[in-house]
Amino acid sequence: MRFGETESTQKVRYTVALQGELERTISKIAGVDDVRVHIAIPEESLFVEDEKEATSSVFVDLKPGCNLEDTQVHGITRLVASGVEGLTAENVTVVDSDGNVLSDSIGGKTQISGQLTTNQMQLKFDYEKRLDNSLQSMLERVVGTGKAVVCSNVVFDFDQVEIKKEDYGDNEIRKNHTVEETSTGGDTAQGQPGTGANIPDYQQVENEDGIYDQRTEKTTDYEIDIETTHRFVAPGKIEQISVSVLLGDEFGVQEQQRIADMVSSAAGVRLESEDRVTVTCLPFDSTEEEEGQGMGGFWSYKLLIILIIFLVLAAAILLFWLLRRNKTETKLSEQEMIVQDLLNLKQQEVMTPSPEQREEKEMLDKLRELAQDNSKETAEVLRAWLSNDQR
């Protein structure tokens, strides 16, 4: 208590501190950028019918691209309700920065019940699928692949049961008390001293001589044995298993019974319960399979024709390329021979070399070397010259 602080001021300061702690806690949730918490705690009333419940509102500002899932919103409502005395999760409202009421989507107990129902259906589906796969795999090893179809239906009991049981054993004597009394009459006061004589349950009969009859009192206490059992039965107990087996081949009655016994043992069918296994032999419809095979043969034939056409075109292109290459190489060889003859003719004309002729001879030698090293380029140049001369 601060000096001069009133009780109402202290309550306000406590509420503000509580709101700040809840804000810091909620801001740690993934996706929450900023949060504000408001708590309304009503004043206590002397009359029960006038009391009001506490309420709270939570404003959350989410990070860009983030959304709160229903489980996260449910966690925020439970967190705030658990941190405030007298506040329930149904009285907590969660609003985002766009003004959307997020707490309406969780639906309280209805949402939790829906989640449990979804989990129960998923458990049933997974169990039946594993059972079908294991039974079909076992049957296909016996009757052949693709000649057996198994479909099972399992009924679960998802009720949680609490059992309390008390067993009483045999009655055994714990205490035995017996009182025997004889009274005589006369002028002397008769009877048991104390309050016992005034009890009206004991009848005293007086005879003619004034003598009281004998009184006998017997008390027996029995020991009772008590055995108390208290246990919980977890939900998910299997109540009934039904398995249907369809075989594509014909089997005799004995073979069908053997298959039914084998499936019963593998599925855990209980003879004393309502579990049952049905085995039926019916021919499978092979229309789709035959159509699939026919379409497969048709497409295989088309693919074969396309492959042959492709190979023929590839061979034609390769042959055309080889012929063109040989023709080009032949033309180049003829041009090289023409160049070589011209060079030899020019060399024969020079009998007595002069300085100019020697220089020309050196140039011819260089030209010959260039022609030998670059025969293709030289042939192209000569062909260009010849075409210019013809023009």
C-alpha cells in the first residue's frame, strides 16, 4: 500500500499491471506484432443474483502476411482466462487490426468437440486402411495378385468411462457379547440396577410367588470386508469388427471356411462378440482391364510406326549430308590441283632468274606454302578471281 492510496486505486493499479503482463506474454506468439489487453472486473455485490461475470478483450496487430489459426486464438483466450480470477474463456473476445472478431471462429466447446470428432474419424480411417492392406497382402499370397479385395468396418467406443466398484467379502464375527441374568421376587427390589431396568424392551413376568423370570441379552458384531476398485477406461475401445472378403476365383465351402478362419485370426475377430467375417466368391469385371490392354496395344503400335518413320528420316538426312560433303571435298581437290599447275607453270617460265625474278620466285614460294597450308581458302580466292574474269 502506498501512502494515501485507496482500495479502488489499488485495484486499478493491479488491473493495469495484470494487463501489461498479459500483453507481454501474448506478444511472444508467432505472427503477433503488437497486442493490447483490456480487463473489466465488476464490483462485488452482496446479492448473488446481482453479481456479474468478468470480461476481457484482446486486440492483436499481426505481422504482414501472418494469420492466426483457430488453435492459436483458442490458446489466447485460455491464457487470458487463466490469468484473471473469475474470467472464463467464453467471455474473452479477440479482435485483429482489421476489426475481425477472431474468437467467434473457435466456437468454444463446439470447436473442441469438432476437433475431437475429426481426430476420431481419422483414427478410424487409418486403422481400417492398415487392416485392409495387411489382410489383402496376406490373401494375395494365397489366391494370387489382384484376385482378392478386402473391406473392413471397425466400430470404436470413444466414451471415457470411470469405474468405481466395491466388493463385500464374507461376514465374519468381530465381537460377540452375551448377558444372562436371573432375578428372584419378594419384598426386595428386583431387577438390574441403573437405567437398564427401565428399558421397556425387556418384559419382566411375575409369577404367583413374586419371582421374576430369567433375562438373556446377546450382542453379535460382524466384520465386513470391503474391496474398492477405481479405474478409468481410456477412449478408443473396439466394439465391433466386420470384414468382407471378395475373391475373384471359385473356391469350395471348405476353402472359404479356411480363408474366413485365417482372416478372423489376422483381424482379431472375437468369437463371443458380434464380430463377423464374410467371404464371397464372384468373378471380377475385366472390361476395363481389357480396354486398358487394347488401348495399350494401340498406343504401342502407333509408337512403333512413329519410331520407324523417325529412323527413316534420320537415315535420309545422314545420307544427304555425306553426299554433299563428298561433293564439296571433290570440288576443293580440283581447285587445289589447278592452283598447283599454275604455280608449276609459272616456275618453268623463269629460266634465268634476275633480281626481280628471284623476288618473284620467293613470293611464289611463299604463295605455294600458303596454298599448301590453306588450300581451302586459296581455292575460294581463285574461284572468286575466275568468276570475275568470266564477267
